[in-house]
Amino acid sequence: MEGNGDHAVVAGASVAGLLAARVLSDAYARVTVVERDARSPIGEHRKGVPQGRHVHGLLPRGVEIVDDLFPAFTDELTQAGAHFCELFQGALFCPAGRPLARIRTGLRSLHASRPFLEGHLRERVQALANVEFVDRCDVVGLVADEDRDRVTGIRLLRRADGSAEEVLAADLVIDATGRASRTPAWLDALGYPRPEEEQVQIRLGYASCPLRLHPGALNGDQLVLFGAEPGRPSGLALSAIEGDGWMLSLFGYGEHRPPGGVEGFWSFAAQVAPPDLLRVIRDAEPLDRIVLHRLDSNLRRRYERLHRFPDGLVVVGDALCSFNPIYAQGMTVAALEAVALRRCLEGGGDHLARRFFRAAAKTLDHAWRMATGADLALPVVEGRRPLPVRIVNAYMRRLLAVATHDPAVATIFMRVTGMVDPLATLFRPTVAFRVLRPARGRTGAAASPGP
Ligand SMILES: Cc1cc2nc3c(=O)[nH]c(=O)nc-3n(C[C@H](O)[C@H](O)[C@H](O)COP(=O)(O)OP(=O)(O)OC[C@H]3O[C@@H](n4cnc5c(N)ncnc54)[C@H](O)[C@@H]3O)c2cc1C
């Protein structure tokens, strides 16, 4: 690809950084990935990704994209112990209090522990001849040309030897350092405006514990999900992971967050899980300690709205937008952004950032509306609910009730939440007809919305 330059640098070797590095390896002679943490063996947790100790699933669209970027990747992963979940045949999926129809949608999500998935991804990127990793190194700032029109590299500090700052020159810098990204401050220091930040406060808490269940305890299911409801703003996700393990994550909003401690964990689980499921998880063997995580908001940085932005810099992944994790969108959104980046690179280096941020914004609109819309359906979440949000939430409440017995609606719902089809699909006349037609002899609609 012409006009892009020779060397690209990616800050952050987590999922978004690894996927970006894969795409950049086709467009640049050299790609350097700079990561703060030391390289860890596959499946081992690391400090820079604390969310890795909680349930992580890859949505159907994410599965398609990683297989496109790394042929047969997900097959390799399942051979190594990860699990495909056939939606909804292999999943007890209760986004709004009642299970969705157990039908074959033709969609698969991928389930493994987060460090297992990321470790395999890194192996594949590491195998690319023109990609080099520099671990145990902090990116501490950007370097720009004299006019400050273009970012020309990064400043970094090697953790191993505590030596002085170094400069690594680059034709393109990708910030994939996650939600705590310092690009807004670095832009400020270069005389650029910071991006507007949009937030929907959720004050979400997770508590997770890996378990070993009795064989066959879930009759072949790989995933159990109980979503939050207006009357009970808490839920749980139980997902198969590699090595016959399971990851149980409990979550709740605001004052309904799961508490620390073993007793608190199990009494919280008892409030969310139906008795048969509670028996299964209580009979299981805990494989590690209980770990808590807190996330205060959905956070979107509107780089696409900036009128001034330097060339040579792009922001991806959670650094651009991070969502309420219960909807499992983050890694799939990072994959969609990698696809958008690839397309933009094919168009050459001119105005790359502007073109990328606009393209990414379309993907983010979908994910953002899904996540924040579902959050705002819960009274516990503070925020404005203009009429369109209230109408959509009423419609979604009904759609989920219909999806409990209508295979067509359940499939469309999963295609949209799996990010295979656009959000607008849910509102097509043919779907709206099925959702809104009077319930002839049906059981009543569940009184709760969901994602
Ligand atoms: C509790 C929880 C559960 C989740 N569950 C799911 C799920 O089921 N499915 C899903 O798709 N997503 C899920 N997510 C979201 C998912 O984890 C992220 O969207 C995904 O990891 C992409 O993030 P990222 O690569 O942009 O950033 P991160 O994963 O946050 O990684 C940032 C990387 O940058 C490195 N770094 C940071 N600062 C520097 C620096 N200055 N210099 C060098 N390196 C640096 C860090 O060490 C780290 O490796 C969940 C998130 C949470 C919090």
C-alpha cells in the first residue's frame, strides 16, 4: 500500500493493539508493538489487563473477523481447549428474565479465558516476520514535527533498566493503551483540543471466580446468561473456558454491585441464579480466589468531531470507546475497527486519522446505542431518556418477550447483538410486524427490557 510510510508503532499489546498490528503488517515494512507488561505465558494473567479475570466471550462477528485476519484461528483455539457456543442451542440466554427460544441461529460465539484468547492472538502476531514486540516499556508521550502538524514517534521508558527516555520514530502511531489512554493529555500538550467525552454512568461492579463444574452439570451448554432487569439490576454470566474450567461472573449496578468476600459472593449469586443453577455452581470447585472489578461508565471519546488533529496518529479499542462489558462488545468492536483501519490504509496515508475516526464512528454508533440504550432501560442508571430512547426501550422489551417463542425474532436479535447485522435490522417492517402484532394466545410479555 503506497503512501503510508515505512514504520508503524502500536502502543499496547492487548486485543485492540494486536489486531491493529496484524492489519498494519500488510501496509508497513516494519511494525513495532510497545507494551508495558512483560510477555506472559499463554493463559496467564497480567497486570495491564485486570479485566482478564472476568468472563470474556467473542461475539459471532468477532469470530468471523479474527478468522479472516488469522486463518483458522478459532479452530486452532478450540482444538487447544476453547469452546464454540452454538447460539442458542448451547446457551441458556435470559437477557430479560425468560430464556430466548432454543433455536439454531447458525451463529457461534467463542469462549475461553481472556489470557488464553489474547495469548494465542499474540502468538499469531508474533509469527509475522515484520512485527517486533518491545515489552516492559512505557509509552510516556508523543513526538511531533517542528510545526506540530504530524506525530513522528513516541517517547518511551524501558522498565527493565530504569534508563532515560528514548524516542522511537514512526510514520504512524496507534494508541491501543485502553480506557486510561493518555492521548487526550498528549494532544493538549501539543496544542490540540482534547476530544469531547461522552459518558453514561453505570457504576457497574463485577465479581468473578473460575470454577470446575461436575461433568455434564449443564447438559452440554457452554454459556448461561442472566441479564439485569429493572426490578433486579444485577445478573450473572457463566461461561465455559479452556481446560474443563468455567468462569462465573456476577455483576450489578450502583448499590446492587456484588460485595467482596466468599459469603457475599454466594449470597449475591443466590439472588440472581434460579435454584437449579445455584445448585450447580455451589457444587462446583472454586479454582482460584474471587476477584472484583469496577467500571463507572460507558465512555466514548469523540475524536471524529475534532476539527484539528495531527497526522500520523490513530486511537483504537477501549482508548476510543469502552462499553459496559456485560454486552461483550469490546473485543468485537476492536476487530471491526481493525477492518476499518485496513480499508483506510488501502486508501493511502492522506488524512488517515480523519477517515479512520469517521469509519470507526459508524461501528461505535451501533455498539454505543445498544449498550447505553439497554443501560438506560434500567431505572438505576442515571441519565436523560429522551422520547426516542423510551420508545426504543419499550420496543426492545416487547421484542425480547417475542424472542422467547419466535425463532425468527430470536435469530434477528442475536444477529444484531452478535454485531453481524446492523442495529436498524431490529426495526425493519417485517420484524416490527412480528414484534408488534397482538399476542394471539401467547403468554404475556416479560415485564423487563434487556440488551
Ligand atoms: C470486566 C470486563 C469484562 C469484559 N468482558 C468482555 C467480553 O466478554 N467480551 C468482549 O469482547 N470484551 C469484554 N470486555 C472488554 C475488553 O476487555 C476490551 O474491550 C478489550 O480488551 C480491548 O481493549 P484494548 O485492547 O483497547 O485495551 P486493554 O485491554 O485495556 O489493553 C491496554 C493495553 O495497553 C497496555 N498499556 C497501557 N498503557 C500503556 C503505556 N503507557 N505504554 C505501554 N503499554 C501500555 C496495557 O498493559 C494493556 O496491555 C470486558 C471488559 C471488562 C472490564
